[in-house]
Amino acid sequence: MKKISFLLVLILFYSGFVPAQEVGNRTYGTQRRKPQANSGILTGGVLTKDVYFVEANVLMNMKADAYVAVFGLVQGGQTSAESNSKVNAQISGFMRDLEGLGIKRNDVFIDFITQNKVYDYTVSGSVTTEKFSGFETKKNVAVRYINRETLEKILSAAAKGEIFDLIKVDYVVSDINAVHARLYEEAVKVIKQKEAAYANSFGIKLLPTNLANEKHDAFYPGELYASYQAFEAGSTYGDYNNRVIQQRKTKTFYYEPLDPSDFDSVINQIGIEPMVQFTLYLRMQYDLKK
């Protein structure tokens, strides 16, 4: 049997923190959603041939006003009091270091998650027995900050306290109502432009009757990361009964915002910095003027 060969072409390593893109460990379980798309169906069908629709799909990119980093902590002990005391001591040290960064106490929230029993196994001869081995306490620490560069300092403080699980980073946009109002204004503008274009190009005179669809949505950077692995591997052949031991391949992530070409209009073009992406799908119903 010939030897099995694996050719690793490319593995990307990131050394140090890159403040432009923060997402957290929840990326491993994130499923990408898709915004409402234009249907392209402008008539109501055979039985309602005099009913027409005009659609608008608008995207707005917004920088965050603040950020919230959520860290996960877990400690075990022989008793519930011991496990809780350990995690509290870890949190106290972390909060002292956060105060040194200028982060106030009211910008930190401790979220109790769970306290549960832990079981393990002992083996005696051919018998494996499950037994109670202690307790485990889990808590989350949410830290709010304004400048995104502060996250690097927060991560250093967390690592000092042996806190390594950055669950997520939430982007906070304060005035959602203003965002919705701006999107609606732009969507109405798009619909009126299309209505005028249909009339000028094809002589179609439309009479507005009612608003058929209105759907707002928001896409935060944490759900806009995609994963990939870059490598090439050889193939096995010959003795297929042999056990194949594969090498570990590095998996990484990259920020992939919504495609602006899917929208009629884009407010605030996105650059290299991740932003919160708000969308509005608007569909207006018309009757044909006779």
C-alpha cells in the first residue's frame, strides 16, 4: 500500500488582536440569515390582472454607539458554596482591573447562569460506576464600553484573571426609531421613482390603493461572519481496511456583510469596519387607472 499524503496549502494564523472585527466564540454556532428580497412579481395574477405591486428594498449601515462584551466563567468545587465562591473571586479580580481601565461599576453586569451537580465515572475491573463528584457554577459578565479599541484592554484584563471565553460582542444602536424612519423615507422615495419610471417608459398609470408589505430587519456583525478552511488533501487508495488518521485543519472566520447589489438603495456605504445593517422591504399595491 502506498503512503497516504496530505498536502496543506494554506493555513491562516492571526497573532494579536485585530480591533476592526470582534465577534466572540458564538460564531461557531451562528447560522446566517437572509433579508427579505424583492419578489420581482409586479402583477396580482390572472384573476386580478388590474392589481399591480411596486417594491422597494433598502439597506442602511450604522456604526454602533456602544458595545457590550459578554464573558463566560465557570468554576467547580466539592460543594455549591465552594464553586460559587471561586467564580465570585474570579469576577471580583476582573472588575478591579476593569475599574483601572475607567469602566464604571454600572457598566458591568453579573448574570448568574446555572449551578449544577457534576458526575464522573470510576472503573473497577469490568464495572464502570457513575458517581457524584461536585458542583459547577456558571456566570456571565457583560461589560459595556464606548470606544471599540477598549476591547483589547478588556481582553488583557480577562486573560489576567484566567477568563478566556468571550461569548459575544453586541453592537448597540441607540435610536432605532430614527433608523426606521430614515429607511421608510428612502423606501417611499424608491417606490415613487419606480412608479414614475413605469409611467414614463411604458405609459402605465397606477393608482395607489394600500400598503401590501412592510418588513424591518436588523443584521448585527456577530451573525455576519462566515467560516472557511483553506487546504488541499491527498486521496487514499489501495488497502481500504487501514485506519486513516487525519491531521487537524485550522478553521477561521471572516466578516461578510450583506451584498449591496441585492438592494434598490444603500444608505451609508460600508467600508472596512463591521457595522449594524438595517433593512426595510416595502411593497405598495396599485390599481390600473382606466
